Amino acid sequence: MKNQYAGDIGDYTKLGILRKLETAGFSIGLNWYLTPDEPEHSKSANDGKFTKFWNWKCKMPDCELHNVLKEFKKQKRCVAKLEQANLFKNALFWNKLLESKNREQWHFEALKYLGSQDIIFLDPDNGLEVKSTKPKSKNGNKYTTYQEVADYYKKGSSVIVYNHRDRKSHDEYIKRFTRFRELPETADAKMFYLRASRCSVRDYLFIIQEKDFAKICKTIDEFLNTEWKNYLMKHNL
């Protein structure tokens, strides 16, 4: 996540999901995986420009959230303003900048701060780590590692991970999700993902504790039985 991305269509879907889970009684922790903004002339700077929905006149499934996000038309975009918008009652946010050189300490501090929450959302720029980019390399901070996800799960939290759909085949892409079944910490986790296809394809992978599974499934099914069905689709793994 970057401050320059705050308020785009990705925030609408992810924050909508988390708001619903909080109303169901889950405590929420959100790790932004915050990285430095890109220069305005950079191709990557376009990644946060999916904001046409600010002007949509159609019925929105969460009008309060929509109204908060469209205020970014008038102000500088940053995650702090999302944290301060009273969208949640008791959520915790980790907004310390992630730089490759301090990754272990950054993760340790984030885990300590957020680890007691029922559900942790991890929001890296690109998603789960890939072989071509090492965690401590120049662009490594755009990804979460499998072990970082597993560490949250090991502490007892269910975890949701943002992942941007890549250009690989469906089967190859899904292997990035099912790899969690190969890790000892998450081998028995229940999993599904929600796909958001508007503007750009992004997935939200749920790695769920057994104790949370029935309640989370019920909550998400109810969520998708509303106008949110026009934004998100559930896929089992």
C-alpha cells in the first residue's frame, strides 16, 4: 500500500469486507505494508488511479464508506485519513513504513502490535512473495512473505491477504494460494478467496482458523447476498 493509493476502488472493497467482519464481532488489525510513494511520472504511480467510482451515481452497498473515500477528491491522499475516518470502532492499524533493511524488526513490531486481533488484513502493494523478488531486494517490500503470514496465523489470528492477479494461468496462479498447505503453521487452515474484478482484478485470500471458520463463512455469505455481489465473488480452494 502507498499513501498515493488511498481511497481507490481497492480500499472500497477491502474496507467494506473488514467493516462487515467487525459488525459480526471480530476485532480487526490492518497492516498497510506501507511503502514510499512512487514519483508522479512513474508507471507505477497509475496503480492508485482507479477512482472513477468516486463519481458513481448508482446505489452503493456501503454509502458511508463511499462518502469517506470520495472526499479524497478534495484532499491529499494518505492512509492516516482512512484510519481517522471512524470507519471502525476498535480496529488497530500498523502504518510504519516498510523498508527492506529493517524488515525483520518491522515485522516483529507489527506482529506484537496486531497479533491479538481476531482477523489481520495484510495489504502489500502486489501481494504474496514471488520467486523473482527476494524479500530484502529493492522491490521486496511490495510483497508479504509466506512466513510473515504464517506468523500471524500461528499467534491465533485468521488472516486475509491482498494479492494482485498476475498473468500466469489460473492453475499456476492458484498454487500461490494453496502453497500455505505446505507450511506447518497453516497446513490445516481453511481457505477461500474473494475476487474483485472492477477496474483491475484483485483477490483477497482468507486463511482461517478452525474456530472462526463457520462464523466468517456465514458473515461473508450474508455480505455477498447484498449489493456487494456486484463487486466481489467468492471462490473456494
